[in-house]
Amino acid sequence: MPVALPSSLEPVIPTAEAAQAAEASLRDLARFRATYGLRQASLTLDLEGGQRASIPITTAVLELLQGILVQMAQGNAVTLMPVHAELTTQQAADLLNVSRPFLIERLERGEISFRKIGTHRRIRLADLMAYKHAIDQHRAADLDELAAQSQELGMGY
């Protein structure tokens, strides 16, 4: 049975109670994984009327669930979207934490792939994440170079 993802990319912002519940669930999940490893498992759901249902859970799903719980326990908003999703320029800019005009400039320079639907630009999430990964690596290399230069100059950093 196919599962529908939320139609909106709006993040789920955890309340204080939800963050505490996520933290407790995270502890339980971490304990389970430490005890039983990363093999396939199953979750048991308590249903209305005292019924129970068991659902098989793969390692990939456990890892994804653990990542979601970590973020929610820290009070961070969480959004789940497929990698083939297409984003508007505003959604992409928000994800990169840059202005929309800055993002559009990068699109027009060819730094990020996109397609046009009429006059609207659409960016694949996978392409945006590849760009983000590349600029993150570039930043890390620049920081390493600056640190090396400061060491050479005896700046104490």
C-alpha cells in the first residue's frame, strides 16, 4: 500500500512535550539498537480496543527514524520529502538559508540545475543537495587553508 507524504513542505515544529517524548523514544530506540544491532526489527502498535499490530522495520527506516527523533528531541523542525521532489526557488533558498535573489543568480550562472515550467523555476532536491554538499566541502577546504596559514604565521589559532 503506497504511503502519501505530506503535500506541503511545511516543517513539523515540535512542542516542548513532543520534544520530550521524542527524547524518550530516542533513548529507547538507541538502547534497542545497542542491544540488538542493525538487523530488521518490527514495531508493535497498540491500537484502540486493546488490539496490537506488528510492522516490520528495516535498518534504513530505523536510521531515518533515529535521525528524526534526534532533531525533534533538540526542538528542531523536521520535514520529510522524497529526493526527487521539486522545489520552488523560495523553498530552495530557505533550505540553503540564502535569499531568493542570491539563489536565482546561482541558477542563472548554471551552478545549480533547474527546469522551467512556464516562467517558474523548479529545482530538484537532489540537485540542490549536491550543490550544498559541494559548497560545504569548498568551505571546509578554505577553513583548513586559513587554519594552516594562521599556524605558519604563528597567529595562535
